[in-house]
Amino acid sequence: MQIRAEQLSQSLKRSLARCYLVTGEETLLVQECADAIRIAAREAGCTEREVIEISSQGGEWQQLLQSAGALSLFADKKLIEVRLPSGKPGAEGSKALQEYLAIEGDDILLLVAGKIDKQSQRAKWYTELDKAGAIITLWPIKTQEMPRWLGQRFQAAGLEIDREALSLLAERVEGNLLAAVQEVEKLKLLADGGKVTVDTVIASVADNARYNSFGLADTALSGDTRGAIRTLRGLQAEAAAAPVVLWALARDVKLLALLTDDLSSGLGLSQAMQQRGVWRSRSALVQGAMSRHNADTVCVLQELVYRVDAATKGYAKDDPWLLLERLLALLALGHQASNHLRRA
């Protein structure tokens, strides 16, 4: 049974399914849906919870079958949570899931997975889980959907926000849902009488505008290498998380890569930016950056993004902050950068 995210709350109030699959790329949305299921399961008597983390080797699938029926003496029933980052259980995982679903019991299975591709959706484990329980597929919030999504957040928080303020805030967070939620929480404290205006949003932005990852990306796109590195070092000094800083930069590197592909296919830059959802206020920045970059420099930018990501996760021994400086320098300079800088 397929359930939309906005239907989940009512579905959980009516009754709990035997199993749930929550899948998507947006970490915040996946986490919120999984949290709602965990709470409902606990209220329904699942006083025990077991978490199984599936690695790339997939050797942990046997734990799922061992958990089935292995109930604690002090628990009525159990929530078994399987975390599958890849979205693909493989042959062993597929077999284990089918065997688990064939076992009768009161336990509830929560499978939290990455994006499930079309091929996996035709797999037997997926169709069996669809029959036995509920699947919640979470799609990224598109640029044009962000104001509506933010508006719903403000309404849920008991706040009123005018259209201009909503547009300004949507432009500021630019697809970063975690940042959007944090801004809503901050504006709860700043809103006068529960109403959020443009002045309220500007005051909120001014509070942290000195060193923020959004301003950092814009500074680099403008070609200001020194300013970008100075801001980065400020973020580091303020104990900012490197993955958060990388997010904003990776977003713009991805945008440049997409626009480069569009230009190579014969599309004009203005049309390409419009189709890619570039905000009007950033059009000049992006256009300027595109004039300094070509397919080669964009490729190296992507390589640096991967290296920073690996360093922040401990897969590489590089210093992520030094790599971020190289990434910023190349993003700002484009093809003017030396080969040594780009390949370092």
C-alpha cells in the first residue's frame, strides 16, 4: 500500500501496518516520517526497539530473521528498524525480507532506506512488502514547491507569514530543508504577535549573516576568492560542521554541472537557468560563474566535492577544511586557476 507523507499521520491513527518502508533522499523528511512511525509503534505496545544497520557487505540480514520471534521477557511486542542507506538489499537482503514477511507475528518492521530505483520497485521483496504493509516514498521539494512547503511549516507552528516574507525565506534556504526548519524555529522567537513579516526575516538573517554557508557559496560564485576563504575560516573558527558547509557548495557545483550539460546540448544560458530553477536574485552570480568555468573545471570541482565528502566521513585522510579552501578557490577563479590548484 502506497501512502503519501501527508497521509501518514491519519493512517497511523487508524491502525498500524505490519511493516513500513520509508524511502527517499531528503534526510529530514525520511527522519520525520520514521519518527512518526516509531511513536505510533511505541503507543501501540512496541516497548522494545531493535536497530539493524545494513553495511555495504550486507552480512547483517540474518539479524532480522533472528529478531523475529526473539521477544524480550519484558516487552509485549517489538519494533525492528532496519536501516538500508543504499536502497538496495541485494540477494541476501531480498531473501531475508521475504522470509521475515512470511513469519506470522505482532512485531512491526520499519525499513528506512535510500532512494529505491525503478528496477528495485519491481523486485519481489518490494512487491511483497507493498502487499503486507505500507510504503512511503519521499520526493525532494522542488524550488517552486518550497514556499508552499514552508507555509505549511509556519501554519503547523501557529505562525502567520506574509507572501513577501515567505518568498524571501524560500529564496534564502534554497532547498536546504534542515535550514528551513531551523529558520522556522528561530522565527518563532522573533515573530511579533505570531506574525512573520519581511522585516522579521531580514532580522533573522542578519543574526547569522557574517559567517554562513549560503553567503560563502555566493561569495565564491562572485569570484571573490579571498572573501570566500576568509568566510570559510570564520565558519571553521565558529565550529561549523564541515558537511553543512559542503552542502551549500556541492549544491552550486551540481548546478554548474547541469548548466554546462545544458549549454553543450545547445540550450541558451538564460533558458537553462530558468529550467533549473535559479532564483532571479542569483542569476547574475550564476551567469558570472558560468563565464569563468568550462567542462574541465566543473569536472574538477565535482572531484573535489567527492574528496571533501570522503574526508568528512573518515574515508580519506585529507583535512576537509583544506580541501574546502581548494574547492572555494577553484569555484571563484574558474579556468583562471592554475593546474596545480585544480589538481592538488
